[in-house]
Amino acid sequence: MPAVPPLCIYNMKGKDKHQPPMPYPDTHSPLTEKDATDQLEARNMKEEQTFTTDFLPTTTTSDETKDSPSADIPEDLTEWKKMRSGMMYDWTDPVIDRSLKRSRLACERFNCSGIDHDDYRETLENMIPGVLQSVTILPPFHCDHGNGLHLGEGVFVNYNAMFLDAADITIGSHTLIGPNCSLYTPQHPIDYLQRRQTIESAHPIKIGADCWLGGNVTVCPGVTIGDRTVIGAGSVVTHDIPSDCMAAGNPCKVIRKLR
């Protein structure tokens, strides 16, 4: 398999076991548009037959259907559930599209407000349902859905943050997020033929309590950062970082332990 830059893989190790395999196309001869379409359809058919749903409840099937490739796929496996389960999903699904639209409008209203405005708390709660009273976010701020953000007591998010919460983003209590930080859970397919479709997967991000992310930090899909850890400004976090340490760089690496 050709080498893939770390920023394209986004912490693939052990984080996306439910994502279907994405074989590379044969690049020894040029493909016509029809050949590319046929090849993609064949791959999609194979993926539909092979992706795992072991982590979901199975449905009862009759003897006539138990050998069917889709027999163990729950009927209620919606695109939204696929999105929140680390599987490939279609982001043009009507339910997902409505959620994206709601969030865009809520972010727009929030960004027209400000921490000194009377409607600040109202617009924040509209953007992130259930957000705690002790959480502070300075606009501008952007998120995909809002309901995938789980922020602990006293979390502070500085100006111009972007949290793309196709999968859940969890931030522990009293963690500080510097300006211009980006937390990305979506991941596009590596295969260019699949990237032509409206499909992607998403992998959750977890940041512990009492952490500090300096300005311009990027956290990639599937990453976990432990409690009380400090991430240096400008870092790109592509792999898990343990608790009680200082880490920095691109890719981000542990510099020293703090405890």
C-alpha cells in the first residue's frame, strides 16, 4: 500500500475498526469515467457485504434470510447512527442535513452576539443544547451540529475555535482551549473514487480535565488527550497524548512529564 501522510490517516490505529476497508485503485492504466464508476459500484457492493455491526444490537432473522449479507444489519441503522458510530455515512442524508442547517443558523446568531451582550447565554445554549452555565465560549465559533459537544464545568474556549462534531467531542472540566484551535472528527476516504461520493466517517475526540491547549492547536479525528496535559501552540495532534505531560510539535509529541 502506498505511504499515506500522517495528517491523512488521523490516528487510524485502533480507532476506526468499524470503517470498511478502502482498497487503492489500479494506477498502472488510465481509467475512463465509466470504468471508474463501475469500479466504485463494485467496491461499494463489497463493502455493504463486509462492514461489521458487532457493536450494534442484532435483529432476529428467519432461516430464509439468515445467510443474507445484510441479515445482521439492524433496520434502524440510520445514516445518523452510522455517523455517530464511526462507520461510513452519507452526509447529505435529510436528517443530517437538517442538523447541519440548524447549527449553521445557530452559529450565525451566536457570532453576531458576544460575551457582553444580554442574549449571549441564550444564543450559546441554542447553539450547544444542554451546555453548562459555567462554560464560556468567545465568538466567533463554528461547529457542525452542536449536540455532539460535551463540555465539562468551567471549560473556556477562546476566540475563533472550530469544533466539527460529526462524532462526539468531549472536553473535561476546567480545560482551557486557546484561540484558533480546531477539533476535527470527520475523515474523508483515502480512496479518491470514494471521495467523489458524499460519504465520510467520523471518530470521537476526548480531551481530559484541567488541560490547556495553546493557540492554533489542531486535534485530528480519534485522538484522546489525557487529564492535566498541556499542548503547545501550533501543534497538530495526530495520536493520543497521555495525562500529566507537556507535548508539542507537528506531529505532536511528548516533551516531558509534568507529574
